[in-house]
Amino acid sequence: MGQISASMVKDLREKTGAGMMDCKKALAETDGDMEAAVDWLRKKGLAAAAKKSGRVASDGLVAVVTEGTSGAAVEINAETDFVARNESFQSFVSEVAKIALAHGGDAAQTQAAAYPGTGRTVEEQLTHNIATIGENMSFRRSVALTVENGIVAGYVHSATAPGLGKIGVLVALESTGDTAKLEALGKQIAMHVAAARPEALKVEDVDSSNLERERAVLVEQAKASGKPDNIIEKMVEGRIRKYYEEVVLLEQVYVIDGETRVKKIVEDAAKDVGAPVTLAGFVRYELGEGIAKKEEDFAAEVAAAMKS
């Protein structure tokens, strides 16, 4: 086999739009034959996928799967809700969630894992799906929670299929108490998390940069009152406590009864389940959060199509 030069890889990338490593592999597999390498990429679905990779994929599905003391969540994006309602796409996302659970939620290991019945990895199967369905898709993230004793409960808000939807939540409860009662409690807390959008489990877990930014705003607001510095300090601390009540799960008011703090709900649960309960962790995935969505200008799109 002849040596594969950088210029050959560059030429193949320009012809197909495929990734550098894929082009290098294609040339190696075809002994540097450019046309054969193009065909190799097309057969793998890589050239077709690359042409779609510039499109923003902000729709798709979040999947949640639990199994006793462990649970996992994944987010896989597509361009449209139409694909999210496609049964083959739903099946793929559900299967990937199971694979993520088996790999402790590690994204790299999950993507490199074998996808059942295909001879492909998860990443390769996703590329195959892009070429087959005709939309850009991406594996965005995955996570897992595990407890030594207790349960990990899952909840999907407005599920489009079992375990699939646009908001997925995991809640980990550490306890040696009654498992069925822990499951019921975990499900309710997961519903709370879906609605209340907490950012941290405990006060100590609040992001320091977010806290300092909030404090700076509150200080300026308090100064506008014209009160003495010692009063301003008390005003700010009071408002910081209010901030914690908004963003810290254990400090939030439980949405199910509208009056009790979540930490009190967990503490009181010990009597019902027969052992102390600790809320050990939570995850809240909302589909597309933080993805910059491209605003479509339909008139401009039509005008461009008419010119071409």
C-alpha cells in the first residue's frame, strides 16, 4: 500500500465533505485510489452525513432508563420533531440509553460501544441513521447516577414513548428502606425537578460564578435604596437566601404540596420507608437547552432557491 499524503486526504475531504480521519481511513482501505475512496465513504454513509453536518440539530429526544440502584439519561438531537416521532429513531435512542447505563453514563465509551445486531458502534450507527433518514443528528450527552443502597428513579415529562420525551429526570435516593416506597418518593421528586428546574442539589454545590454574579446584582439593587452599609449587607444576605430557595433542590418548596421544603420531605420520608433517606443526586436534561437555534428566513430561502 502506498503512503497516504496530506494532499490526498485534503482532496478527498473537498470531494466528499467527510471528516479528516474518515478520509484517511478510506484512502488506506482503498490503497490510495481516490474514486474507490469516495465510494467507500458513500457506502459507509459518511459522505452523505458530512453534507448534513452543518445543519443545526436542536430537536430530537431525551431518554431515561433505570435499573434498581442505577439510572442513565441521554440526549440525541435531530433537526426536526418529525424525526423525533420516527419509530426507528425512538428505538435507537432507547437502545443508546441502555448502552449508556451499562457504561456508567460515559459518553465516549457509549459512542464506541457495539450497537446490537449491526456490527457497528453506536457512533457508526448514528452516522448510518443520518444517511438513511436524511437529517443531521448528534449524540449530545449522557450521564448515569448510582447509589449503593436505595433506588434511582426516572421521570420523563410529556413522554412521546416509554422513557422518551423532551425533559428527562433522574433522582438518586440512598436508603436501606422499603424499595417500593422509595420508588414512589423518587418519582415525585423527579416530577418536582422537571417543573422547578433546580441548578444544584445543596447550597455548597451552587456554581460560584453564578452566585457572585447574583450577589453583584443584588448589591447594586440594595445600594439604590440609599440605606447604610450594614443594612445593605443584611438585605443582600436575605436576598441570597431567597436565591438559594430558587435554585437549590433541597431548599426549594415542594411543588406537589406548595409549602414544604424538599429537604423536609426527604427527612420525613424516613418514617414511611423505615430508614433514613438521603437525596444523593439528580439530573435534569431538557432537550436542546443551550443550543443556538438558527432562525430561518423563509422568504430569503425562496429567493435564494429562485436564483440558483
